[in-house]
Amino acid sequence: MKPSLYLETSLISYNMMVATHQQITREWWETRRLAFELFVSPLVINEVSQGNATEATKRLAMLKNIPTLEPNNEVAELALAFLQEHGIPHQA
């Protein structure tokens, strides 16, 4: 069984400003994503839907076969724990 991996928006972001980050992201997507069982949330779907319509369509196509986890209390508690412990930046 593959390990699970939740994808947040920066992995497929429409606003990556650093070319190196873009290249690393592309390489990960091409070489490592198949090693994991991937998941996204409705928030990720909403975020990648924004911006340039052509690019948004491409981003949505990348997520087409990735299951969407619906929010619940456990997810909310985990998100709060990440924020409280500074596990992710507030700007993320």
C-alpha cells in the first residue's frame, strides 16, 4: 500500500514565482507522485480554479483523478494544529 499524501495548493500553484521551485515541482510531479496515494480538498480545487482560465483548466486537469477529501472535524483539528505549531506559514 502506498503512503498517503495530501496536496496543498503550492504544489500546483498558478503563482509560483521562482523558476527553481517550478522545476522541482515539475520533477516531483513527473517522478514521485506515483509513489503516493494523493488527496486534495475542495479548498485546493477552488484555489487552482482561479486566475488565468487556460492555466486553471490545465491545473484542474492535473487533479482530475485525485480524490477530494471533504472537510470534517478531524481535518479542522489537524489544520489548527499545523497553524498553532507553525507547521506551515500563515501565508501558505
